[in-house]
Amino acid sequence: AQKVTQAQTEISVVEKEDVTLDCVYETRDTTYYLFWYKQPPSGELVFLIRRNSFDEQNEISGRYSWNFQKSTSSFNFTITASQVVDSAVYFCALIYNNAGNMLTFGGGTRLMVKP
Amino acid sequence: GAGVSQSPSNKVTEKGKDVELRCDPISGHTALYWYRQRLGQGLEFLIYFQGNSAPDKSGLPSDRFSAERTGESVSTLTIQRTQQEDSAVYLCASSPGQPSNQPQHFGDGTRLSIL
């Protein structure tokens, strides 16, 4: 079965703390793509990153970094020095090779960053 | 605006009525997707259009749900004889289509409330 699990439903941190959002996926396909999206309180989904199954290099973009580990089927997302504007629901998602192009989403993690 | 446009932004209707939701994708995007997001949950795939190919309807929850798209332009999602469990935010996304792993760009959604 193809599945994305985000075990943390809600995380609360104080501004400037680092926070890691976990994502574990299941797929039988050898070719697949992983995504993170941010959904701020306004509701629109904002694309953050895409990773393909052949590229296990970690990526850093400003305060954001992603750790992709095929051995544990995980694609975790870390925000360094969190800010109040990071408060949102974050979704991890998967496109697998035999599923057409539709995204399979995890349940999301609500991140609250307090001043 | 160059983004995905959805209308109406909010729709309140009585149980049993039919509703039509509209999506205007990003110009030039051949792929169009509909998802449903129930309160506090992740997104569920409903239907996918790619160019002039037959749509992938595998996510539609019942025969009360249908969608159309004319060419590579506007799409409408129709829900007939609405039920209270249809209450959700309906999100539309578009992407360039090929390669299939291109990020999907989302609209702001239509919040549907069934009384």
C-alpha cells in the first residue's frame, strides 16, 4: 500500500527554537517523488520542496532543511530558528510511479510558533 | 493573477441540492487535479485531467461526484444531491503535466458547507 504518515499532529515551540517535522512513507515502487507543502492560516497550499527517490542528498534552503533517508523511508523537515510566520500546517506527500500524477498526502502537522 | 483561481470561495447550501465548483488553472498547465480536505485532515485525491486523455476518476467517492474539463482550460466539479459529509474544502491544483513529478500549484479552495 502507498501511504504517508505524519505522526506528529501538533507541535508547539517558542520562537527561535529548532523543530523537526517527521514524515514516513510506504511505497512498493522504486521510482517515486516526495514533497513538502505549507498551509498557512490563510489556507493556500505552498510548495516547499520536491525530492526524487534516486537523490538522497540532503537539502538546505535558508532556515529550512530536509533529510531524506531511504533506509528508514523517511523525509524529515527541520526549521532552524523558528519564527512566528512559520506557524502553519505542513504536509508531506508522495507521487509514486504507478499512480499517475496524484499526490498522496499525510495527515499534516500543525506547527505553532509562539513569540 | 497568474495562480490557480477557484470560485466560489465559500458555498453554503442545503442538503440535497446540487453544487458546481469552478477551477481556472494556470495558463499552459496541461494537468489539473481536484482534492478534498475535510476539517483537520490531509488532502484526498478526487480526479485528475491530463490534456485530452481520459480523466483518472479513481478518487471520486460516489457517483454523485463528477467533473468536466474542456481542453486545457476551466474545470467544474459537480456534486449532486449533496450530503452533510460532503462538507469540506475542495482544492484544485494544476501543473505543467510532464514530467509527472512537477510540483502542483494549488488554488485557495472552495469551502463547502452543507446544512
